[in-house]
Amino acid sequence: MVTFANTPHLLLRTDSGDRQIPLVEGSCWTIGRSEDNNLVLCDRWISRNHAMLQCMESGEFYLIDLGSRNGSFLNGRRVSIPVVLQHGDRLTFGQTEVEFRAPSESPDDLSEDLDSQDFTVTAALHVRRLISVMVVDIRNFTVLTRQLDEKILSELIGTWFRCAGNIIREEGSWVDKYIGDAVMAVWFHSTQEVSDKEVLHIFRALNNLQRVTEELNQRYTLPFPLRIGAGVNTGYAMVGNTGTGDRPDYTALGDTVNAAFRLESATKEIGLDIALGEKTYQHFSALGEHAGLFDRHAVQLKGYDTPTVTYASSFAALDAFLKGQG
């Protein structure tokens, strides 16, 4: 049997022996009964498209239930939002259990790798890059968990996160982090300026996330409508690449990222859906006619000594603007 001792993989124990499923090609692996999944499990208790594993740019692996009928379980506990996996975790789908393996390399292993001709040098580079950070949060999620049946909650939130990942990828980015009931995405800009096309990618991602949220409100009977809020901030950040050549690990750090989270929180204070940082708004202004779309506000962000200028709007106004763009 081929082994993947130092490679992230799933271990499936069967009557005919152990099966190892490597998690090295791509960044997303689906699990279910349907033949189009990366891991096909012949278990009648498993949905056709049951769950998904996603490897983030940070190297972390998340388990995401895709609204399965019987749920996905991590170490015996049902998953309703994306959760980070640790080496040795037990994942249960229907009546099938697999073990997640992602062992850390020991110093001896590293020494052997350094002597190997096949060793790929790990980049350790931090550069200053112009980026846009988008943070989207599900409103009143804690209240929702108390009022909604666990199975429906898992199906609802799993579907939202899956759709969010697809939308963000379609618009040129990826989900950099899942933070409980929120997602963070980063757009890297190759020049000193943000192009009109890049601004529209971000706005379309926001608009489509809202559209999916509305569709889920129509599909499910909920105690109150599912709502989202968003913060977008543009600026320079230190971007660390600490991954290997075939799997770079980009991590954006600094005030630009922190402010995006604070701006998202500020939408609750302002009473609107979207809050842009001042630089994001400046790049947006270059698109031309946008009268009345964003209003200027001064908000006191947590951790900041002085009020911060932000430009806020509603999803309805954003949708009308994008329809005018053709």
C-alpha cells in the first residue's frame, strides 16, 4: 500500500484494509455518494454531496458540511459551521468514519528533507502589497442557533458557506479565513492602483453573497430573515509567503486587515449593510456616476483613538448600481 506519512491525508479503515486518500492536489475535496465527489463513499446514510474539506492559504484544513441529511460529525460532535481540523481528528459521515492525518515534520524529518535532491525550498518572504480585504458576517447567528433545529441550521449554514466560497473564487479571490459565522477574502492588486475591474469584482462578490442569502430565506422557514453585513478596506499590508513552491501560503497582516473587521462591525452601528474604508471608496469613485450610493460617516472603531471615515450603503443600492453597469 502506498503511504503518505508526511502528507495530509484521510485514513479510511475498511474490511479489506486501510485506504489513504491524499489531500495534496488542489485545495478543495468533496465527500458524498455521488460519483462526481473526490471521495465517493458507498453508504446509504450519506448524502449525494455530503461534506467538503478545504485547505486554506494558511495551510489549515476546514471541514464544511454541505447541508447533508444526516449531518457531519467531528469527534462525535455535529458540525454546523466550518471547523478547523487537527491531526488525529475523527470525521463521521453517515455510518462511515475517517481519520484526518496531517502530522508535523520532526527536526529529523527536516534534516532528511534538506539532504534530499527533491526538496523544494520553502519561501520565507514578506513583501508590502496593495490589497483589498472583504469581511462578511452572518447577523444574529448566535440567536439563530438557539431558535433553529440543528439539522436545518447545519444545512442552511453549510449551503451558505459553500456558495460563499464559490462566489468569491469566481470573482478572483478565495476565502482566506472562516471565522465562526464570517468569511474573510483578500484581493491582491498587482499595481499601485486598483483597477475599475477589480473594484467591480469585489462589489459583484458582495452582491452575489446577498443574493444567495435572500434565496436561502426563500428556501427555509426561519424565525427571522438571514442577513449579512460587510466591511471592505483597501491599503498596504505585509504579505507573508511561507509556503512551498507548489502550495504558497499567503498571509496578509496589518492595519488594513484589522480595519476591515472593524468596518464590518461598524455597519451595525450605522444601520446599513456595507462599510467601505476611505481608500476603497476613493478607488470606487473612479468608476464615475455613483451619486447617492454611499454616505459618508465618521465612526469610532474599536482600538482606534480617533474617529474613522467610512462610506456606507445598502445591498439594495449596490444591486441597483451594478445593474446600471451592465
